[in-house]
Amino acid sequence: MSEAYEEILDGLPTLRAPPGERHERICQRLHARVAASLVAFPAAQLLACRTRIQLTAQTTIRPDLAVITRANAKLWLAAEVINPADHHTDTVIKKALYEEIRPARLWMIDPRYDNVEVYHATPYGLALQNILAGSESLTEALWPSFEIPIRELFAP
């Protein structure tokens, strides 16, 4: 199991519970698939799992997966694997922060229900595009080679 880690959310230091084994397996699978698909897209860079990203002077997050643009290091995709021990932080607090900064994509990955919520940025915030589960696959139109079946992502 990984160790606990800290994020600073609107100036408030927030200790996050250590991710469990299943959480880490999901992160590893997702990172492997995203890394393979980004080989053909040199304008994007996949960061290591839970790399610190300073959004403002008062906010530093550590997403489970982050893709930035190489040109300006702007967060393009964030993925959060929801930890059942402290899900409120991901599903409410951090989601509100993502609404403010509007990354192009946000994936909320929920091992409690084996589903993925896919959000796209709009001029007004993030819009839910899809909730994927069961036999569906997570894809990204801008990375045609990226695909991971939901059942594979959540496999034991």
C-alpha cells in the first residue's frame, strides 16, 4: 500500500488517506494505456502518479493521473481514482477546483461502483459527457489509439 500524502486545497492542508492496492492497480493500468497512446502526441506529457501541481498560491493538488501540454505546462487531463476512505475530497472539494480551472478533460474513476465519469471543459465549467461502466470502454477522440475497457480497468 502507498503512503498518505498531502494536498493544499484553497489554503487548507489536507492529509489524504493512503491509496489501497486496488486503487494503485487502477492507476498503473491507466498510466500504462495513456503513456502508450501519447507516444504519437509529443505536445502532451504524462506526469508521474500524484505529481504535485500548483494551481494557485493557495492550492496544490496531486491527481492520480495528469497530462499537461508541453508548450505551457497547462493541465489538460486530470484523473482521480476515488478513495472510499475520503471520497468527499475528490468528489466535492477537488471537483469544484477543477470546475474553476477547467482542464480539457476530467475523469472521475470510482472503484466503489466500477464506473468512470467523463467531463469535458466548456466556457462555463465542466460538463458531464458520459458515465461508463460494464462492457463500455474509456476512449479519447483526440488520442485515437487510447482505449481501455472498463472491465479491464477495474479488474481484480
